[in-house]
Amino acid sequence: FNMFKQGTEPAVDATASPSGGGRPKSRAKPSVCGTFTTQMNALGSLLESTTCSFVRCIKPNPQMKAGLFDPKYVLEQLRSLGIVQTCEVLKSGLPTRIKFSDIDSQYRPHLPAQVQAMFKNVKSVDFTHAIFWAMQIDPNAFQRGKTRVFFKTGKVSV
């Protein structure tokens, strides 16, 4: 305290860093923005590593009253979501659906070069049909759609 009273020594800030910066070089407390960015990056990574599932909520009535069920209202929601068509496909015993393009990309690269040249301009749907014919898959085991092939229960392993 004597140096401050006498005024002979230059005043030195006790918190100054040796490099002369003013504030000590210590680990700064993370900012709200920095914390948010870190958390959002972690969430984005987590979401990218998962597969997407959708939960569809159906309202039982337009008034949102408990205990009241409007069958026409519910059926209209199911139709607009495509659930009715999905149920019909599943009910017919064709639960496994595979895109023609997936079958094409799975098998076409493994064909010999001469055969690949033969199928160069062939669409995925026709290529899939040719593969099934060559593998002697029973035509009753599947059904062709516009963009996918539908296999009957237990027949996808053929």
C-alpha cells in the first residue's frame, strides 16, 4: 500500500496479463450463442445418424371433444394421408416393398460388361423383371407396381 501513497512506483493492474493485454488469458465462459451452436450441431449429427419415422395423429372429431368419434371425419383424414391404400396393400399380403431403382443399383453393377452393355438403355422396372426371370422367381411371389415391386409375406428372401 505504501507505493500507492507515495506515488513513486508506477501503478500496475493486478489483473493484467504478462503480455500486456489488460485481461488475464483465462478460459472464457462459453457464450449463449456458442452453447446453442454446439447443441444444434450435436442435434443435427444425431438426426443424420437416425432413420426417419413419422407419427400421424388423427383427430377423432372436428370439435376436439373427448369421447366423440366421427367415423367420416376420421376416414377422410386416413384417405388424405394414404393410409387406406397402404392398409389395402398390406391386407392383400404384400408387406415388403422394394423400389425398382434399388434392385437396379444392387444388381446391375455386378453383371459382366457384355451384359451391362445389353441393358444400357433398359429402364429399372424392365431390368428388375429380367432379373426376376433369370433368377426364376415365382411370378406369384410378387406384384409389380409403378415404382416398386411388392413381395408376399416371406417371399422377399427368394
